[in-house]
Amino acid sequence: MLKYELVILIDQSMSKADIETTISWVEKMLWNSIIEKDDIWLLDLQTTIKWNTRSYFVSYCLQLEPSSLVEFKNDLTLTKWIVRFFFYKMGLNEKFLKFTEVNNAFKLTQEEKKKQDNERAFKDMDSVKNMKR
């Protein structure tokens, strides 16, 4: 068995109940393969996918046989409300990262924010001085 990460993007125009139904259907299909789940929620997309600028993201850490991967891909492809899905093969020592943990690692402290604001203020003052000349 190999470890995979599955990321699914669900159409954001669906109702909350329909999104939950879609997620529960995916979980029933993968029920004995799921190790961890990360319900990321709605995120903006870099490019438009099927007329959507946002999607509901859910990520799963799975343990599957490579032979069953094709069956899961076929089932997910036929699911109407799943806009996209991606399977990533994970290494043996690779950790399943959750969105909130990664996001918190990049958050700035109040002191860092104040320092950045001060640096921006000085850059703005310099640009105004250069414009007057």
C-alpha cells in the first residue's frame, strides 16, 4: 500500500447541504483508505475552472493500493459537482500538512506587521519626494 494525498475541488455554487452530501459520498467511497482529512473550506482560484472563481477544497491523506487508484479516479471523474481532483503520491517520511497549520506558520506577528508598515511608509515618502522633483 502506498500513501497518497487527494485534493478535491467542489463547485462553490452548490448549497452547503449539497457540498456536505458530496463530501460524505466521497468519504463513503474511500472509507477504509482515509487516514486524515483536512476540510479547507472556500478558496479563491488562480484561474477560472468551469466558470468558477472559487471552489470548496477538501484534502485527504489516503493509504491505497495503486491498482484501486484507477477505480477511484473514474468514480471522481463521473461525479457532477467535483470540479477537479488531484492525487499526489507521498513519500514514506512525508507528513500530511493541514492548511491551517501551514497558514499559521506564515502569519506575521504584530511586531513584524508594524515593521512592514513602517518600511512601506518610508518607501511611500521617498516616492512622493521623487515625484515632486
